[in-house]
Amino acid sequence: MRQIRAIISLAILTLIAFGVVNAQNPTMYIPDRVFDGQEMKEKWVVVIEGNIIKYTGPRKDWSGDVDTKIMEGTTLLPGLIEGHAHMFLYPYDQSPWNDQVLKESESYRMVRAVVHAERTLLAGFTTVRDLGTEGAGYADASLKKAIDDGVVPGPRLLISSKAIVATGSYGPKGFADHFDNPLGAEVADGYDNIIKVVRDQIGHGADFIKVYADYRWGPNGEALPTFSEEELKLMVQTAESSGRYVVAHASTPEGMRRAIRAGVESIEHGDGGNEGIWNLMKEKNVALCPTLAAGDAIMQYQGWKKGIDADPQRIIDKKNSFSSALKSGVTIVAGGDVGVFEHGDNVRELEMMVNYGMSPEDVLRSVTSTNAQIFHLSDKVGSIKNGLFADLVAVKGNPAKNISNLRNVVFVMKDGEVVLDTTR
């Protein structure tokens, strides 16, 4: 009998060692409050088992053995979701966009992107929608795989690889005619070529398709539409046949209008939006990703002393367009165009959303459950809800009262794995 028990014990230990049996109880996390993706809840707890949220609610309603972790003075939230980033870019005041695209090797840019990914994760952003490698080809697919395989730390990535642009519209520009410089995107024109390019990007692993519906290619460098509505519809139809969606860079009313009518799911930037455009977006269920922090950063790179100098016209216009979008009730995606400014400083966009008129709780919804819904991830992440992946972030203080408390990250869990914990 003793031999049989010994054999059974050895077998169980072997199974535990190889991860077949989980020897640990579920863990109950006990913060001061929980933001579940919709509302702030006082005196709630969250129970994690493996990589899944097993329970969230009042502690008195849980029954069963658990290990406990008290997180005094904190708010526990779903892992934050960055809606617009470029993991292969870094701030233009350190190196201009042209130099990053033309002078840096893809391998060098990959090394930087690995660093950016870790910074982003440690800032509490467990999921990122990347809006293009800007000249680094399909390197984002390799970065995504390295993260998924556990080779390097980083957030879940949704990738688009090469943004689609019309011939003659995109950069780098300003070079002699005989020099065929590489682009920071991929050209597609006309029926057959558009279908081929979209399908090729899908084949290389794109989770969604990004298109520049307008760009600064007017006679005087002004932004004007690039693709016809019919061309944009073709991109959407081709992407949707594979279960993917299209998002559009657009800042002009006409560029936005064409993209919205064509069936894109979000407008990136949207500087020139007006009441008519917002109403059309609501009618077609198209979200706005305003990227407030990018324009703010660029103006500072160009010499604007924020807080000292008067607001430049670009900032005034952006405040007005964002205010009108809020009043209209259009769905707002939280995404800062990170890469234009430092990775890991993602909260900068959320602070500006509040400064420009959005309530802190609405911003918290935007960067969690709303982004998850828009990105087709609400059955996986974005909320603290039974059965979803265990993506959690804890911050000191209450970000519903002061959004900047999201900078005070003390705990990050991605897919059930603790990647940061300074609560001990």
C-alpha cells in the first residue's frame, strides 16, 4: 500500500512539474475598488484561476478555497488597451520620421520595437492595436509571434503591417526623380491591384487593414482625399470576406465621408470632422480615434512651448473638433498614435481626453471595454468579467477621480501571468 501511495504521489508531482495539474488554489485579489470596464465597484474582489477570471463581485458571495492577495490603496482595472500605436517608431524629436524609415535597418528597428513592447506592457497596456510598421515591412508579425511565444515580454498585438496608400500620395518625399526611395507604406490602385494587396497583407498575418483615405498631397501640401469611395469599398469587401475589417487615416471631411460610406470601422485622427460627419459616423456605427497627443507632441517638437505660448491654430482646431465629437455622441476609441511620442507614456492621451472635455470614467470605459468592443475582442479582454482572460492592472489611487493615477502602476497581469508586482 505504501508503495502504491508513493507511486501515486510521484505521478502527481510529475504532472505538476509538467503543468498538467495546477497545484495552486485560485487567487483572490482584494483591492480598494474594482473598475470592471463599465463602473467603479467598491469592496469587490477578483478571483483568478489559471489565465481566466473565475469570479468578480462582493467577497461575501464567493465560496471556495483561494489564496488571497491584499492590494491596499489600489484600483484594479482590466488590462488597458492602446488603440493606435506604431511599435516601430519613436519620437520625431529624437530622429525624424524620414530618417527612421530611410536610414535605420529593419533589424535595428526590431530591437527598438522589443523595448517599446516591454515599456508598454509595464505601463499597464496589455493589448495594443498597431497601425503600421512605417517602412519595416511585416516585422510586426515577427514581433507579435515573439510575444505570443513568450520569447520577449509585450502586450497582445493586433497588427496591420503595411498601411495602404495611393500612388504618389505618401512619403518619404523631396528626393530627386531618379531616386526610387522606399515608402513607409504599400501602394495599391485600381480594382485588381487593391484586391491583390489586401489579400497579400492578410496572407502575411494582418489582423486588420489600414488605409490612408486622405493625405497631404494637395497642390500646396494640403490634405486631400486619395482613394475613391469605390476603391475603399473594394478594400472593405475584400477584408470582410476573410473576417477582417478596415480602418482609415482621415482628417478631411471628404476623406472621412468616403471612408465611412465605404464601411470602415474607425476613423483615425478625424481632425476635420463636423456635425454632419459625426452624425454619419453614428448612423454607420463608425468609431473615432482622435489621437490628441500626437498633434500636441508634434507642435511641441516644432517649437510650441505648451503652457507658456498661446495655443497654435492646430491645437485650437483639435480641441473644437473633439468637443463637437463628444457632444454628438460618436463612439470614442482611446489611442494616442504612440511612437510619435514615447512608448510607455500612453496615459498621455487619456489625460488629454480628460483635459479636452471627456469625463474620467468615460475615458476608462474607452480604454477598456469600448476599445475591446470596437476591436472585436470583448469576448476575450477589456472587462473584468467571469470567463474572460486574466488581464489586470492595479494602480495607486482612484483614476475615476484623477485619470493621472493610471501612471501609478503597481501590478500588471497578462493572460494570468504576473509581469509586474510592487504591492508586496
